[in-house]
Amino acid sequence: MNWNWETENEDYLQRTIQRCRENKIILPTFNQLKNPNTIPAAIKKKLKEIDIDEIHPLNLFRINWRNDVETGGIGEINYLEIPKEITGVKARIVGLIGKHFPTGAHKVGATYGCLAPYMVTGKFNPDYHKAVWPSTGNYCRGGAFNSALLAVHSVAILPEEMSKERFTWLKEIGSEVYATPGCESNVKEIYDKCHELVAESDEYLIFNQFDQFGNSVWHHEITGFTIEDLFSKIKGENDKLTAYVTATGSAGTIAAGDYLKVKYPNLKVLASEALQCPTFLMNGFGAHRIEGIGDKHIPWIHNTKNTDLVCAIDDDHPMRGLRLFNESAGHEYLNTIGVDENVISQLPKLGISCISNLISSIKLAKYYEMNENDVIFTIFTDSAELYTSRLEEMNEALGGYSVKQAEIDWNIAMKNQTIDYLKELSYYDKKTVHNLKYFTWVEQQGKEVEELNAQWYDEGYWKKRFSVVDEWDKLIEKFNEKVGLGI
């Protein structure tokens, strides 16, 4: 991304302004998504009349963690604390809930973070360019949704073995869809398709979540602040924010850890991945079933110096958790071990990678022998609604679910979780992970080795990228003034 935020093409900018004027599109600032109560009262009032998944431009203002699905307004932060009856550990494990974003997943935030700066600086021509969203899951959903809200042609690229719910939804929203060979782990094949499209025509503009800093900036500013705010509201007198846990994925969500480390210097950031493809842990490869987390390479936007631990999760465990949290027999069993009915009713808000994040948090709590004053935050990115076909597949392959099987799954995936495949990273461990970027980004994707070195040695590199929000917000406000809708 070009870090000169002067207008790149005045004609493109004017076309974008005209498109927004015609379609009554107002762009929210990052600060409004961070603090939704600052959204203009007129917009908040109109939101109550608009379904959260409707293709309506005002739904751009719902790209935040505080949507009240009952009233349609802005409410409290959406989160779920998983009790010790499920986790088997003393530490408090709290997850932000992504289900209540438009599209049912938090990735819609990352795509807005990537697209909006291009729109307000004339780097994108809505009359010509097609917005390409390469993804292993929810990112292309978010990109297609935001593209529809902004009246932009979208192109979704994702592996052919992803859940059928994703493909059905993308086609229904009108996105141009390409299914690339392989599964969750086949990221290079996605890049190859991007190169093929760009070689075919310059109308394809790639918004690659793995190298677009708008992705990590959105999470740094908005997810990081939301966790800080929530912790201040739920902490006990002696509680401390001990850790932040998330799958590595595109390295957007984990950037909230950079924000939190400034606020809580002793905080540990753990990056989670699949044991069947242990890229960070073992420089490995493979294929796995934890959809949406990406692997086999280190994202360009990942500040590896701020990652303290890595753990790898056997993909069998979150799949067991998916059945436990969604089948009626699973709910029946959890009730017998004392899990509150309100918690049980909310467990379907956790998709596969969410359960993997939960398991990673359990492993971390056991590794550090955490107590009831330790608070671990993680992210519940999406919900089981996106994986009903996976539940059907498991029922067909394994038979109907029973209370006895639920007991077995809870013991394996939760209670008896161990600290194997978890590693604290030394300085040189972190540098080893960082150096893996060379092979993907310099050799394959044309990045400069000078910038790769700057990411490691230049202390101002990451600060500069994460401090751009105020500048972006000024550009958005100026852009909205030119659109002239007067709200």
C-alpha cells in the first residue's frame, strides 16, 4: 500500500464521490466504529428500521462490536465469558462475539479498513475497478458485502473445499466467485489466481488481507480499544488482563495485541494455528479443518516481535467442540456439569476457529498456571451458522450425537487439554518466524527486502502504520462533506 495519502487520481476521486452521492453512501470514520455512540443520532435512529444483513449503505455503521440485535440500535459490547465448568481452568476466558456484525462475521471490519482509504484518496475507480477479495473464508464475505453496500463490483477468491454455505451466500449477493484448488491451507493458490486476473486485465484491484495494513489497522484501533473498554467494565478488584489469544490468520485480528501491549506491557500475545499445518510452530505445511485461519506463510502485516507464544491445535478438537456446542445432546450434557442455561444457549455463536481460539486459551491458562484473577481475551469471529453442513457431514460419518459422546468430546477437547505443542518464543524464535516472510513476500510477491528488514529493525515502522487512523478519519470526513448528504 502506498503510504502517501495525497489524492492519487482526482478523476477516480470525483467518480467515487458521485457514486456515493447517487447511492446515498456515507462513510463511517474509524472513530465512529470504535465509539459507536458517536454515530449521528439521525443515523442511529434509521438503523433501527434496517435489518443488519440488508444491502443498505447505512449498515456500514454497523461494522462494530456493539450492535444490539434486539433493538437494532447500538448497545453494549457483544461478548461471552466461557465458565470454568466448560474450560476446566480457573482463569477467566472472555471472547468478543463476531456473529453480530453484518454477514455474521467480524471480517467485514477488515475489508472496510482496506477499501475505505482507497476510496477517499482516489486509488479506486468504482466505474472501472473490480474489488478482489482473496480469502480462506470470511474475508471475501465481508468484502462482497461492503462492495455491495458501496455499489462496487466484487470478486471473491477462496479454496474450493471451504463450506458450501460460503459459496451459496457469495453467489446470492452477486459476487463474481472463483474457487481455487485445495482447502484452508492452500493460500498460494489464491495468490496465483490474483496474479492471473491482474495479468488478464487492470480492472482487477487486489485487496489482499495478508498484506493490506487496513486490515491490521482496523483491528488495532477498534478491536484493541473494545477489549480495553470491556475489561474496564468486567474486571474484578484484583483482576489483570493477562493475555490475548487469536488465530494467526491474516494477522489482522492479532494486531489488537499491539494496541493492548501498549496499555498492558506485561500482556502475553499468543498466536494459534492448526497442528496439521504448524507454520509458526514448526515451519510446517499440511491441510486442516479449522476454516478461516490461513497458514503456510507469514502475513506481511504480522508484527512477529509482539507475538510471545505460539500453539498448535489438533483440528479434531474444535470439530468435537462444534458438535458439543450445537447438538441438543451436547447441551444436555453441559447442563449436567453445571453450565448455566444462558451460556449454553449462546454457544452456537462460536464457529470452528472460535472454538480453536477457546482451546488455545485453555492451553495457555494451564501453561502459566493462571488463577481466577487472570483474564484472557480472545475472539469468537463467527458462528456455527456458517458450518451447519459440517455438522451434517459429521453426523453422517459418525452417527447421531449422544450424551455419552458429548461427555467424551468435552473431556478430550476441553477438560483434559494439555500444554503440548505450545511454545514461548525467544528473540531469535520471533526472528525465525519473521524471516519466513522472505520466501512468500520477497521471492514470490515482489516486496522489497529493505522493507522486510525495516519491519524487524526500525522501531518506528509499526508505530507509523498503526498511527494513520487520525489521518484516514480526516480524509473520510472531508470526503463525506464533498458527497454532501448532510447527515
